[in-house]
Amino acid sequence: MVSTLPAAPAKLVAQPDLRATRVAKHYGAFRAVDDLSLEVARGSFFSILGPSGCGKTTLLRMIAGFLEADSGDILIGGKPMNGVPPNKRPVNMVFQHLALFPMMNVGDNVGYGLARRGVAKDEIKRRVGNMLERVSLSGAQNKRVDQLSGGQKQRVAIARSLVLEPTLLLLDEPLGALDLKLREHMKIELKQLQAAFGTTFVYITHDQSEALVLSDHVAVMNQGKFEQVGTPQQLYYEPQTPFVAGFVGANNRMAGRATSVLGEQVSVTTAKGLVIPARAIGKLAQGDAVEAFVRPEVARLVQDAAVLADAGLPSYSARVESLLFDGANSAVLLQEAVTQTEFRIALPQTGEFAHLSVGQAVTFGFDPQRVVCFAAGTSSNAHVFS
């Protein structure tokens, strides 16, 4: 008699807190959100990154219920939201300008939503006190809003939303009105708050730094569609479209033709005659019009071109055109000697090349595996050096 083991139980997969399927919003011929689908895992920090006018705020407002989708389905916590008004959805929203009530003190601002729901005063007091302690504002219940710093106001707005225990917290450019130093500080605070509460955050921004620092996953949006969805590392190191390569991080963009193709390895020859070895993304053929992207930080300065040759890397002679001090690094603009092509590179302030001067002759190269190449198409001009 042959005995058989019972089948292993099916692995349980957590229901995503947000699922949108083929969602669209059109204004006449203009497609603000164009047949778009996404899933956001429970307890994650998900950002939607894109330039102004790409449709990201329209998408967020449809999730919140302030706009009705023309087509498609939105589910929150597994429940369909089509036709459900904003005040009946398990979501809360933090806006760029926070929308705190100036005539109310901090405690009343945080407890406003609970009071609207008819929660007893003693329970409101308890929950508001607990929430303010968790956002490091203990003892601030009776302060006026105008007595708070910008960062404290941000925490009050977030506390007011989280005290209602939403399934999703939607954040629409919440750091946009803050100065640079406070914005950097609030990135850390937001990340820590999301991790502490475990609430699913959906964050809208045009600032790639915010998206990369804060997020578990990022969707890069362009003209109503997602160009790519992935981890910050995937978007930065493995862009799948020219738009993503140009929008996420700084790049030298080189247009030309594929003069040789061998598997993933491609040689790009620009209109000026500069030859750039690169790694192809997608299928390319010899003669195709292409775009290659070289990040400033991948360039390597050397005293002797033989060092690069020994490593099997290309080398280029150049002249320093300008130096821009930027804290830990300098942005160095080089002009390649033969074709007069300009390259922007990032150079640390320490090391043997820490004291470059304008007009100095240098040699540089880069690893072709870190240069990505696409069939020519529409690319963002933002954060791209041509």
C-alpha cells in the first residue's frame, strides 16, 4: 500500500489595500488618467512620481472619491468603491497646505473627525492624547495652530488623519510648502511614522528624491500612464523606458545610432561621432536610432588611460569646462576633446581629483554595463543633461 502525504496548504497572499483596474478619467480628448491599473500592498509606502500635469493628483482624487472614474474599478480593502462618496471611504487625505482649522487648538484639530463621527468626548480625549504622544506632540493639545512650526503642523495633519484609523492615507505633495532643511527632516519623520503605524501610505510627488527615499515601491507616471513600477533601486539602476531613465536621477543623454549590436551589448555613435558602449534595454538592431543614458556618478577620472584599458573600459580625453561646488560633491562639466561633446560628472570633494581647475586636461571612462540604451523615443528633459 502506497501512502501519500496530504497536499501542502495554499500559501495565503495578503489582500492588497488598494487595487485599481483599468481606471480612466478623460476631459474631452485629453486623457488625464488613461486605462491605468495598480496594486498597493497592505502596510506599504507607495509613491506615484511624475511631472506636473501627468495625472497623478487626478488619480489620487479618484481613489479618495472626490472624482468619479469614467471607467474601471477601484477596490480599497477588497471592497468596491465605485459610487461610494468620500466620507464613506476608509481613506484620509493630507494636502500640501494641510487644511488645519486655525480657530481650533491642536487637540480639537486632531479630534475633529472623531467628533463628526459622534465618538464620546472622553474617548476622543483618550485617542487624541495617545495619537499626539505617538507623533511626539505630547502636551500640545491646547496650543494654537499658529504657535506651531512647519514640521509640527505636518505632524498634526497626519495625526488628524491617522486617529481615524484609515485603511489608506493619501498624501498629495505634503512637503511641497516646506523649506529644504525641514523637508529633508520630514522625509525621515514620515518614513518613521508610516513604519510605526503600519498604515498604507499612497504618496503623490514630483520630487524624485522624496519618492526614492520614502517608498517601498514607486510608480513613475507620464501622460496618464505608468511608465514603470518598481522599487527605488529598480527605477534608478534598471529603468525600462527613456522617460524613466531621464526623469529618475540625473543623466547625460546621448542620441545616435546603434552601429553594432551583440546581444545586450550595443555601440552608439552620436551625430558628432562619439562612440559610447552601452547595455541595450529591449530589442535593438544595427542602424536603429537610439538614446544612451550615462549617469554623472558612473564616470571615473584617471591619471592614465591604461588603467581603464586594462579594465576593458572605454576612455575619453577631455577638458574641464566648469566646476560647480555642491557640498559633498562637485558637478564637473567636461568637453570631450575629439567631438566636443559635453559630459556632466559628479566628483567627490576628496581624493586625487579634488582640486580640479577650469581648463585642466583629464581622462575619464565608465563601465558600459552601467550605461543604458533604448530605441529612440520621447524622453523627459527633466534631470537630463544633453
